[in-house]
Amino acid sequence: MAVVGPSFIALQVHDLEASARFYEERLGLTRAAVSPPHAVVFDTQPVPFAVRDPAVDLDAVDKLGWGVALWLKAEDVEKIHDDLADHGVRIVTAPFDGPFGRTFAFADPDGYVVTLHG
């Protein structure tokens, strides 16, 4: 018996629609055809990614997602970086060339640090 790997990833957020718009407008994600009422699921491959209403008190901690590394693959990392920076999104790690290609990290509207790579 063995675990195969991740099959679903979701971030609990303060404002579901604002976060969903951020991921749609700034990262170009597309909403899946069906989502439960408390979440917005995106049509990402190979693993679905979602934002959802919180099941815990998000204000009970200083930093959301502390210790978790969320990496998303993108086709044009530099273009997305420039768009995020132009829209005032906090860039946590400036773009650099790493083992997964062009890479940078930003903070989403809730402060989750997300790394994009090429």
C-alpha cells in the first residue's frame, strides 16, 4: 500500500470571490465547470487547485501556510511576474533561473506565498 501523490490542493481564504478573481485575472486560471458552493475549483492539470471558504479561524495565526511550499507551473513566468508587480502584488522572491526554469514567488491576497516556475 502506498500513497500515489497529491490529488487536490485548496487554500482557505478570507474572501472567496476576491481570491478567485485574483487567481483568474492575475494568473489566468480558468474555473472548473463544477465547484461546491463553498469553493472555487480551477481547471488545473494534473492536480485541481481551489480556493475555499475557511474551515478554521484564519486570523488565529500570523502567517497562513507557514511551512508549506506551493509551486505552480506557468508558461510565461516573466510576463506573469511583470503583471503582478504592475498591479502592486508583493513579490517575495525576485525572478531567478533555477532547476525548474525561471522562478519567482509572490504573496496572494491572503498572504500565502506562491512560487511560479517555468
